[in-house]
Amino acid sequence: MNAPSSPPNARPSILVVEDDANLRIGLRDNLQDEGYEVTVASHTQEAEPLVRARAYDLLILDVMLPGEDGYSFCRRLRASGVQSMVLMLTARSLEDDIVRGFDAGAQDYLTKPYRLRELLARVGALVRRAGGAPPSVMPFAGFSLDLGKRTLSRADGSVIDLTRTEFDLLAFLLKHRDRALPRGEILDAVWGRDVIVDPRTVDNFVSNLKKKLGWTSASSFTIHTIRGVGYRLELGGP
């Protein structure tokens, strides 16, 4: 099963095989927000022709799938020459289950329920091992946000000084641009679920960001206030 190689300079590609629709859609959306190219399948019969058609950087396989399970599918893929990295997801956490996953040819194993940040960290590590890398620079409206270096610079190369929280807030707004983001969702993503913060704190940080970015009504981006909800970042002309 020799799949064609990915085109040069393509975004890292991931195939998610998960029968739970809510988890499948959630994984797809979160991975796309991180800059990956994501394809989804609900079972191995749907996934197999996709793997035959192209070489994915990473396969995320649920173990408990209808019909053929993730262990068997992974073992067959390895036997046929598929070299994509494999991350297995399962509710089983016994040592024997984990060892079985590695024996089948997986590189990593994550038990449910998992934390999104841990999942994304493991995905990033496996993608780097596969030779790809998630996009680390986000250009917008004459600025460049470098997620790796954690810097924000203007087109002339000058750097804008941001605090850690301001940087994380701007990155989150950009990743979810054109979406109305509730204050609670912003707080969970930027400050963390375990941190108790007044929701109006978001307003102060958004205001500071606008000042540091020199926003005016003529700017080619705007951070809209959605009354009673939160904020939406949009790119484009005034």
C-alpha cells in the first residue's frame, strides 16, 4: 500500500479515524485551528481508501471502532508499508492495552478523557518526527505573529512588545477569526480553566491589544465587541 507522497511545502496532514461524531468533529476543528490539514473517517473501511490515496503525516486512530478495531487496522497498515506516524486514542488504560498498541506499530497512545493541550502537544511532536511542522507564523493586516518565537512584528521588522497573556489572546483570536467568541471560552483558552478571573478582564486585554497594534477605524483588521457575548476578530479593509 504505497501511497503518493505529499506535495512539497504542504501543511502537515492528519487523518482522524473516530466513530464518535462529536469527538471526530471536535478533533477536526481543533486540529484545523492549529493549522493542520485534516481528513476524518468514522471507521476503517472509510479510512483505508484515504490512506491508499495519499501519505498522511499522522494517523489518529480510535481503538474501539465498529468492525475492525484500531489495533488490527494499524497492524495491517504497517504490514503493507504505510509509514505514517500513529497516535492511538482509547478509554483503555491498562498496561497490556498500551503495549498492544505499540506492538501494532503506533508511536504514541493517549487515554480518554484527554486534555486538549496534551493532545495537541503529542500531535505536534509526532508531526515533527514525521518531517512536517505546524505553521508557526501567522501574518495578518501588516503584522506577523510568530508562534514559535512568540514575537509580534510589523512589516518593517520592528517588534511590538506583548505580555504573555496578550500574545496568547491575540493568537487565540486569530486562530478563531470570524467567529463570535464568548468571554468564557476566551478565558478558558487563554487564562486556563482552573484560574478564576473576572470575565471583564478580557475587555481590558482587548483594549490593550488594540492600543499596541495602533488600531484605528482605517485599520485592515478589527476586533468587534459582540454585546452580551464577547469578541470577533475580522481581517479586511475598513
